[in-house]
Amino acid sequence: MTSSNPLAEPPPAMTDPALAAVLQDGWGLAPARLQRVASEGDITARVDDGYFLKVSNPAISPELIDLEIKAMAHLARYCDVEIPRTVPASNGDLMRTIKGDDGRCSFARLITRVSGTALEGTPITIDRAEAIGVLAARINRGLAGFFHPAAGRDVDWDPRYASRLYGRDPALDLSALSELAERVADLPERTAALPSAVQHGDLTLTNLLADRGPVVEGAAIAVVDFGDMNHSADVCDLAIALNSVLRNTSEARAEGTWALARAVIDGYQSIRPLSPDEIDVLGELVLARLLVTVVITRQRASVAGVDQIYAGQWEASSRTLLRELAALSQDELASAFHGIAGTRRSPRRRGQRPPGSGELRSRRASALGGGISPLFYRQPLAIDRGAGTWLYDRDGVAYLDAYNNVAVVGHANPAVTAAVTEQLRVLNTHSRYLHPGIVELAERLVATLPPELDSCLFTPSGTEANELAWRFATEYTGGDGAIIAEHAYHGSTRWMTDLSSNEWPEGYVPGAVATIKAPTGADDPVTEAQAAERVVAAAETLHRRGHKPALVLVDPGFTSEGIRDAPAAYLRGIAAGARQVNALFLADEVQSGYGRSGTHFWRHAAADFTPDIVTIGKPMGAGYPIGATITSREIMDRLAARYEYFSTFAGTAVAAAAANAVLDVITERSLVTAAGTIGQQLRDGIRGLADRHSMLGEVRGTGLICGVDLFPAETRAPKPLAVQFLESLKRNRVLAGLTGPQGTVLKIRPPLIWTSEHVTHFLDTLESTVVQAGIEH
Ligand SMILES: Cc1ncc(COP(=O)(O)O)c(C=O)c1O
């Protein structure tokens, strides 16, 4: 009578000639050499150099062997790990029923031998530990989609049930471990909601085979012995691998426990990130597996026919590690693993409130220089998270985002988040190594522009994109002066602040900068020639001050001028004017470009002309810092004749991943067209409101950007009223901005994923805010 528990059932009884007969009958093999290897509960014999014959413990059912065979085939196909192959018998069967010398029946299989030797007993270096972590994650990933009905079984080795196993055999004297058994008793509960799948269940050094010696990057570790598989939490396989590495039976221990643990977890997370919930239980699972090892070792000691040396080989090392880890409390152990894995929970998630807004505000004021970096709103918002076009404060209050163009494809866009995190896990270096991401991005950007603009360099910001453009212009033209619009903004460095007339303190005019008037609309019907004339006049101003123009630069949407609908003639005219004064023309598309204009990817393209240089920043990486300067090879070569360009954070592999993902989303969701349609709906709606409410004036914009003159009839204090209006919008949970020379233009510049529903929500809120303001005014 055989039992159903392989741990209680003696191994099959078969002589070598009987094994040879099995091979002959089943597979037609007559091996020259048949050599048994140590194995627990079954017979494993090496057949010449190429195979192993496995005769399972009589307690193992055919369903379980089928599970092993199918799991191995699945992993061999879907996982980048070396796995033994099952060799079909002459009749095609993958397993054969055989009778042992004592009459008990078992199943025999032939599997191929994989290369390498078992790592048990070898010193585990940091590199090796990391490779084992990688392997554990690969196995988890590889088995994620695998199902087999036989996997839904209890396996004594499963660390989740250590406590139950401990209590099952009261005859064993294990009282010294009772506290530990109690400590891990809640593991089934704590792992119940964790990601789970069929696990290998025995990823120990005994079952991991590799070439001895230094670990060569990418060198394979093969995995054998699939006899303990069951459905369990993914983190169990990691705990088992970790347990084996840390317990390391090698006499020469190369590294300490925590250095090895870090390496295994780093390796694992390079393939599959761990959640804080998984890390919470990891240390306890390692402890539980150690408890299992000690208990099972004791149990096996009482079973006849078991190889006692083999079965008992881990007891001493397990007890040593057990003492080390169990000296830490549950919290301490979890904290140590969180520290290693980088999954330490934020104080908030542990139930503590973050600092109050008032406290944070005063700390910010003292640590961040006070007035130099002001916040939005009288009562600044503490925004906790964003999703799509909504921003949420710490109390979970949702605000419609009608302001942020950086989140061009929506806050926390999953495609961008995935691209950034995946790339961060692999590599993030600068652009001095060959990397396909950045090359692909440059190609995609130049493909959006006419053929003359064929060269692209990356920067970490819009400011630096403009600074680089300035270097191109001065080198190419020999000039030293710039022409900008009257209320321009082009960046935050010393020189870009000089090129930002909007930022100039009262009475300040940099000598090397002259301004042109932006078109103000229907009352300023400027022709191409008149626009060119404005540039020529500005160039004369520069000449009079002893400067020669190098660059004419404008935001083609004239956003900081109050969002002006510059006619095509005006834009073409100032570009022509730049040529007449031997300066280059830069379209600063940082605010207006990247699909926002609705008809074209770039705002200037609607005017059908080609600038000498185009710059971009803000939306490019959806918040991951990246900007670009795009120009002709001729202009770039002029700078290259005397200088090199390099900026550490410009065009890193992660920045490129973010920017490529943003372009993908813009294309896949047809956001350029959407910006046109939704922007028009928005303006039409606001014009409808403006017809009824005199506090809304002219409505302007191209695509999904909109400027509305607030309090157009007010001459005394329109700015404070506009600020108050913006505050009221915020109270009504819509976030917009103000722009224009007097700061009285309501600026609506939302993520491009806005739909008609968002427009309706915005219009409803705008109207109720207008009505409230009318009552208060
Ligand atoms: C038109 C324009 N150019 C340049 C910049 C500067 O970009 P960054 O803040 O990334 O340096 C801005 C930023 O608001 C901008 O609006």
C-alpha cells in the first residue's frame, strides 16, 4: 500500500539492472554507464552523458508528473532559461509506468541533461546572487500564464504553510521553534491577495546549475527538478531562492547576508518589480522556509530508505541563518527588506498624515527661498496625484486640469509611465553612447518638419533649447543681438531672461535686445511686408545701440502676449524680416507646438513657412525633462566647426523612452486632430457665454489653447479682479491660468486628451463662476 505523501513514502526500490531494463524497454537505449545521483524520495540516474532517468516516488500521481512535464515545456518555450527537455519513449509516451522490485508502481521519465554543475556548496558572489535573482524573476514571469489543474495542491515545502507543517507531527521535539511557528502562522492570510501563479517551488542552489568560476554577464543558469511545483504567491519562489543563497552551504562564504540579499533582490527587480506588499512578507517567508527545512529534515530522518546525509545536509546552515534573521522582529525584518528593495512605504500609507499645508508652506518658504519661487493661488494647492485630466488634492478632491500642457497626454499616462520605468530598470546614461531610443526620437522629430530642418539636438529644458539656438545663431550670423516680441517669455537663464520681455523689471531694457509688436487681432491687420518692416525697425534699434542682430525669436502662438491669433502673413513677415536683417528665425514652440495647434504638429506650420530653428520642451517628455533644438545641418555644422555640444541630462535613454512614448500616444489617439475639434468646441462655448456675460471679452486661440479677456470693460483694476476670478475657478475645482501683458487673459491650455465632456464641465463651471463673480463684483 503506497501513501499519497511522497515525504512519508520510501523511494522506489530498483536495482541497476532493473533501471537498465526500463531504458531498454522504454527508450531502446543500452547505456554504457548508469550512475545514480543523490535524490530525495525518488531515483535519479545519469544515463551516459546526455540524459537522466527519473523514477518518481510511488506516491507521485501521473497528474503531478504531467504538471512537471508541461511546466518544463512551457518554460523552455516562454522563458529565457535553460530547462531539461523530456525525451519521448519509443511509443511516444512522455512517461512510462514501471513496477519496482518490491511490487510498488512508479512512473519513469527520461530527460536531457543540461550543462553546468549545481551551485550548492559553491561560494556565492554578488554577481552570482544577482543572476539568481534575475532567474527567479524570469521563472515567475515565464510561469505567469501557465495553468495545470494538478498545481492546486498543498506542498509541504511551501513556506506559506510552515506553521501547519510544524504542528502536524507532535512526536518530533521541535519546541524550540514554537515561537517561530507562531510568528509565521499568518502567512497564508498575508499572501492571499499577492500576485500568484504556478511556482517552481524549489529554486535552491541544488537545483540551479551553472559553469563554475567568475560569473560572466548573461551566462546561463539552468534550472532542474520541477517536482515541488504548486500554485502559490510569486514571492514564494523568490523567498526560496533567497533562503538558499543566504543559507549558503559553502565553506568559504564570500559575502554577508545583507549584501547577498540586496544582490538577489536587485537582480529580481531588474526583471520584475516587487510591490511593498510582497516585500512586507518576504523576510517572513524566508524564515518560514527555514522552519520548513528543519521540520522536514527531522521528519525524513524517521523514514526508512531515505538518504540521510542528503536529506540532512541543510539543517546546520538553516539553523544558523534562522538565528540571524529571527533575531529581528517582524517590523525590523520587513524594514530591512524594504530598505534593500526601495519599497519603503511613504509615511502616509502607514496611516500617518503628511505635514499639513500650512506647515509645508512655511517650510517651503524657508527652504526654497520664499518670494523667488512663488506658488499658485492664495491658498496653495497640495496636489497628491494626477490621472488623465484630473488632479487630486490630499483629501481626494478632484480638479479639472485646464492648465497643464506638460501633461500633454494626461497625468500619469500609463504608456509613458511604463516606458520610463522599464527603461530606468535597464539603463539610463547620457547620449555619448550609441542608443537606439535617442536616434529614433531625433528621426521622428525631423520627420515632422520640412526636409531643410534635418538635424536635432537634445537639451534638458526649453530654456536650454533656446540657449543652444542662440549659440547656433550667433555662430552662423556673427551677430550678438536678438529681436523678440514685446511680452515674450523664452526661459529662465540670465540670457533667456533678457530675451523674456515679460520678465523685465520696470525700466529695464537689455542693450542687445529689441522688441517687435505682436499682432493684436482684428484691430491690427498686419500684412507680410508690415510685419517684416517691424523686424527691420527693431534691427535698426539694435544697430544704433552697437549690436548686430543674430536671432529673431517668437512663440508662434504668442501665449505670453495674451494668446494672439497671429495671421499667417504676420509670421511669414517676421521670418522674412529676419532674413532681410541677416538674422536667423527661431520658432519657439515650447508652449504652442507638439500638436496643440490642432491643424499641424507645429504651430508655425499653419502659416506655411520654414523657420531656421525650432525649439521644444515642456510637453516632449510629459514631465520627464527633455527639450530639443532642430535646425539645418548647415547651421549645425557652423557651430560644430569650432565647438562640441554635450549636456549630461540631454537625451538620456529614459528621456528618449518618455518622449517616444508621448509621440506614440499623440499618434495613436490622433491628438492633433482632437486638439483642433475640442479647441473649437471650447472657444465656441466660451463665445456663447461671452455673449451673455460682459465680464468675458474676446476669445482667442488656435487648437487646444484658449485666451479669454477678463473684465474687458474694467479700466481701474482688471488684474486683481482677474486674480480673484482665477481663485473662484479653483474654488469651483477647475485649474486655469492668467497671461497677457496685464495678466488679465484667462489661459486655458489643458492636456490634449480633453474630450467634449471636459469642455462641457469646464463651460458649466466657467458660467457658474462668472455668475458668482457678477454677484460679488
Ligand atoms: C515659449 C517658452 N519658451 C521657453 C520656455 C522655457 O522652458 P523651460 O521652463 O523648460 O526652461 C517656456 C516656459 O514656460 C516657454 O513658455
